[in-house]
Amino acid sequence: MSDEQDIILADLSDEELTLQMHDDLYDGMKEEIAESVNILLGRGWMPYDILTKALVEGMRIVGIDFRDGILFVPEVLLAANAMKGGMFILKPLLAETGAPRLGNMLIGTVKGDIHDIGKNLVTMMMEGAGFEVKDLGINNPVENYLQELENGEYDILGMSALLTTTMPYMKVVIDTMIEKGMRDDYVVMVGGAPLNEEFSKAIGADAYCRDAAVAVETAKEFMAKKHNQMVI
Amino acid sequence: MNDKLSQMIAEKGFVLADGATGTNLFNLGLQAGDPPEFWNVDEPDKIRALYQGSVDAGSDLFLTNSFGSNSSRLRLHKSESRAYELSKAAATLGREIADKSKRQILVAGSIGPTGEIMGDAGWLSHRDAVDMFQETAQGLIDGGADVLWVETISSPEEYNAAAEGISKVGAPWVGTMSFDTAGRTMMGTTSKDMVNLVKDMAYGPLAFGANCGVGASDLLRTVLGLSENADRPIVAKGNAGIPKYVDGHIHYDGTPEVMATYALLARACGASIIGGCCGTMPVHLKAMRKALDGNPCGEKPTLKQISLALGNFSSNSDGTGDEPRPERVRRGKRK
């Protein structure tokens, strides 16, 4: 199938179409993804199955190759955009059918820092993995995080910083959470170019995430642990 | 070759550039979140002190405090209309300090990225980016910069836009990229890609190279890659080690001795403009000056020698080797 040829999506079997969707996500083909989602819906697929088997699985592959230095930011942005084309159709249907959620995340760049490319990538990849993400944007004082955490139902708090001068603010947020006795209710993940594992430990975060793909993997691991604890 | 920087390289063989701007300004009291460029107008003495620090430490050239002085970055501080004014003020102060010195000192007008994504995956158009770069460039030249200095760029699209903006001002320029993702820029550009990019440019830089990124080892690997096919001088501006969290603030762990070793290796790798980036203070520059003046240019080091002297690389490959770029086998590409 390596020859360039027109692919008629509607002629593909379910299995072939799912694989084709993984490829189309990889290549950032938004219209084709939307078309495939509609075809699968027409064949009676549950929205949740389309999300997990076609879209999330496709984005997982993108994430692996991003982590391994095969894909870079531009390709990931295009893939995430294609994913959005599918999610646009699926989101209302998922709400209607009461599909399970992987988890809820609150994310924002810390006070004093106005950089958001990395944070936006994490948001897209987390959504691509099936998480619900609320993005607080840039330059967030501790009050913004706390207010939103208290008002919403979140599992994960993600903080981002690009500057060495703003990364210490993450500790201010974590310390305030400890003061309020709410630190242990959340998984705190931190990321940004100048950060590292050692820093994340020093400020009391649960995890340092080197990039958006690692953030997704880490979030999934924590959510799996949480669910296991609930079963016990 | 009639620009001052090219002449200086020809005369001296190598040029010592400056160190960090942000790190030094925070030591002077800048608060996180405040745009440093405001100080060009509000706290000019502190900016003078920043520049003077580099001059006194032995730099031949220093960068102006204008990294974020473009309308895209300043918009986040609701000051998008001040790009020209703040750029010009940065260069005016620089000119004043340079002209006071007994040595020849060049003022390099720093131009940082817009912070927006360009190209197929982005939303900033080429035309808008060109306009922004032109505005900043004009301010810097009007303030008295000798050369313009584009730095920390990740994408070829933005590098090209900067070149075009500067071409409209007609100034000589230098342009470096930040290779911070497994030896590539975050947009995937390798050192080899950059050599090819620069080679074909209509209004190319007089020197090109790498700044910031991960550690000194990674930066020198990039310089080695650039030097293989370079057709013009190379810049090495690496960070003073890795940021660590100590007692509530961030401290870069590279000592002056480490930066002296880095400077010698950078020259041996083929760089002729050598400086530091984040974390590099006057004390580091002094050590670099002493090492470069006191030693002959060494032989080109191997990757192994670099990692032994300065620490391990952040990744095994930087994408420039002979091994083919790994590709995922798929059902069939459509493009």
C-alpha cells in the first residue's frame, strides 16, 4: 500500500479504517479524520469506542514518536488539530451517552510567565488521550489555581514555566495547597524547558514531565493507581 | 566584510561576546514577570550596570536588553505599541557604554523570537512576523547598534522572517537558534538543516550558530555539526550549566572554571564568536577571557572529549548522523 493512491475511506473495513485513521492523525489530516468518524458513527460504533480505538490510539502513536524525537512540535500540532476535527463531532455525543472519562486536569502557566506553547501542547495531548482539561492560560497567581480547584472536580494539577525566574513560583502554589490541607487530593505535575526531575522533587511535585507525551503517560499511570486504590 | 563585527573577527581571530541578560537583571532586582525591556526607560542605570558588567569582564561585544522587545511579546504586557521605543532605548544605552570604553566594544541589538508559531501548524503569518522584526530592528539601529543579533529561534520560518525584516532596515546581522530537543530545535531543525538554511538565504547573517539550549556539551555538539560545512563564522553561546533550585531561587551550576573549559572547547570546535547564555555572569566571562587569551586554539575535540570535559549529552544522536531518520511504517502516505 506504499504507492500513492486514492483511498476511499467508506470502502475500508472497520479494522482497516481504524488503522487508516491512525495514519491520518499522524499526518495531520483533519478533514479525513472527521469523515472517518462520521463513517464509523454511521456503522453504529459507540462514540466512546471511536474515541479510544481510533483517535486516542492514533494520538498515542504520535506521542511515542514525539517522545522519541521522530516527530517535532509542528507535526504534533497538526495531529492535535486533526484530532480536534474528530472531537468536534464526538464531544456532544460522548456527553449524551455518558461515556467514562479518564480524568480531569487543571493546567496553567505560573505567575510572571507568559509562555504557553508547551502548555498548549500538553493540553492538546491530554485531550487527545481522553482527559478533560481546563486551561487557565498564562500568568496565574496561586489564587487562580486554588479557586478553580475548589470549584471543580479535578484529579490533576499541571503547572508550566519557561523561565528560571518563574519556576520557583510552582512551590508557592504547592505550599499553599499544603497549608489548606488539599495537597494530597491532587496529582501535581510540572513541566517547562528549564525544569528537571531534581527540581520537581525539591518543590514537592508528584512528577516532572519532560514533554507532552511524558505528561500523558504520567497522568495515565497516576489515574490507574488511583482507580486501583478505589477498588481495594 | 565591511561591517564592524566581521572586521573584528578578522583582526582578533575570535570575539568574546557577553553572558546572560535575564540572570543578571534578576540579581539587580528585576521581579519575575516584569518585562526587562521596561527598565531601558524606567531603570536606565541598572541597564547601564548590566552592560558595564560585560565590558569590565572583558567582552568585546554585548547584547542589548531587547530580547522581548517585539510587539507580539510586549502585547502580553499590554505594551505592543512600545516595541520601537524600548528597542531604541536599549541600544542607546548600549552605545553610551560602548563609546565610554577605551577598547573597541560592539553593541549587538538583541532580537528574540515572537513566541508565536509560524508555518503550517501555526497562526502567525510571514508578513506580520516580518513587520514585527523590522520594527524592532529599526529601533535598535536608530539607537546605535553596530550589528543586529537574532537569537533563540526554533523554526526556519521565523529565522527567514527575521532576515527579511532586517533586510528592510539594511543592517548586518547574526542569527542563532536554540537546539534544546535531543540536539534539534523544538521544531526539529538540526545543525545540518541550519547550515543549509543559511547557505541559501537572500539576506543571510554574517555569522550563525547556537545559543541557550540544554547544557554546554549539547551546544558544542551542535557547533561541531555547524562547523563541518559552515561558510561563515560560528557563534557559541551556551548556558552556564543546568538550573538548580537552591534556597528558594534558581542557581546555574556551571562554575567559572567550567565555562573557561567550555570557551576553549567552543573555539576548538570552530566557533569564532564565543559567549554565554543563561546563568553566565561577569565572573564567568572573566574566566573565559583569561582562558581564551592565555591558550592557543586547540584541536577540534571529539564528542567523547567534549562529554568527558563538560558532561554527558542529553541524547545519543542529534539527528545529523548517517543513520536514516526513523520512520514509522504506515499504510500509505497521502501527501
